[in-house]
Amino acid sequence: MNTLFNSKIACVVFDLCNKEESNDNASGLRVLRTKRVLSRDHAGSANEYLRRPTSEDVQRLVSKHEQIHVFPGMLGSIDCSNNNINVLNESDLFKDLLQDRAPALQYTVYGEEFTKGYYLADGIYPEWATLVKSFKCPMDEKSGKFKRYQEAARKDIERAFGVLQGRWAILKHNARPFSVNKIKRMMYACVILYNMIVQDNGNAISDFEEDYLSDPTNVPTRTWDERVATQMRTFGELRDRRMHHRLRNALVEHVWNLPKNYRQR
């Protein structure tokens, strides 16, 4: 059993996160059901339910997004209510990409090849190669259709925050009194607990692959000079505005050429 995260700790964290939960019947039943899930023996929960994705994970995720939202190569969406740029600059979201350790991904959009997945974002975010923004003021039918599809797909992240806040009451509190480290741990705990429940319900997209996590060959060894050169190269690739516009233009054409009767799920 992982001594840092086990079923007893999970139940304690669940109680703490939901101490302000209402006492109505629906909430009570949901609390009891969730605690039954958490009371089971989840060995190695920290690694199993919150880990770096494998190449197979990424491919399954991309395929699921394309199936639902018709955006090939899409990894997800990114959103933050306040101080978006500050949060992005402090985020570890692209850490593996900058270290050139992100799982490989290749896909085609309207006949053009791309090798980096992307996140849908709103207008305040920068024009990076890994972010696809909508149009603030569409000038034609093509950009208007793309704007509708992009914004509809991006609602997933808002729904995700809503689900987490609805299940874990601690996330509804103002985060300003807490340290950055404490906020991170709170979010990690809630995400791990939620992923445990999703897997227990049979809705997980990817399975746990212990061999991948324990295999040291997955992490390349580099000298200091190699690490600096790699990060300088990937930093430039990440913030490539031309690639940003090339990808978005290809996606605009892709969405425009969808069947007229096609509807997003």
C-alpha cells in the first residue's frame, strides 16, 4: 500500500473537502456512494490516478476529442478566470514539451502534417503553436463557423471545473489565503479522488500501465549543454506564431468542409 495515499486518507480528505455539503437526500446518497468507492483498497493511488500520459494515452485522448468535437490533434482546453497569462507562465502544462519528453504525436489537418498537440483557448492567451484561439470578430462564414465549433468544444473545461467544484466543496473557497503549494496539493487530492471514482464507474479512457512508469528508459539522459540547447529549441517552437496561424487556418478549412448536417456531440 502506498503510505502517502491510501483509502483511509482518501476518506478523510473526502470528509474535509465536503464538510459544508448540504444535508438533503440527494447529497447524502452521493456522499455515501462516493465513500464506498474510496473505502476500497486502491494501492498506489498517487501514481495510478494522476500520472504522465503515455503515447497510447495521448492517442486515445486525441481520438476521443476528434470523435466528439471534430478537432484532430486536440489535447483539451485551457481556461482561467483571472490573471490568465501569469497562470500560464507559471504552469507546468508544457514542461515535458519544453524538455522534449512529451509523448510523440502526429496528425493531419486538411492535408497538412503537425507534430504537436494543442489546447483550445480564448482570446487573451498568446499565439503559441500549442494553443488554438477563436476569432474575436469573424469576418466571413468560415471563421464564424470555426468560432462556433471552437467555443462549443471549449465549454468542456468550464464543465470540468463545475463538476470538481460541485463534488469537492473545498474548491469553492477563495484560494488567496492558501500558499501555492497547498493549492496544488488540494487540487491534486481532488483530481485523484475524482479519477478514482471515474475508473470505478467504468468511464476511464486509459488504464494504469505500471511497466511504463517503472521503466527508466522512458526518460532520456542529457548533459547540461544538451538540456539547455533542447530547451532553447523547444521554447522557440512552442511560441512560434507562424505555426499557430498555420494550424488554425488548417482547422478553419477542416471545420468549414464538414458535412452541412454534421452536429457536434
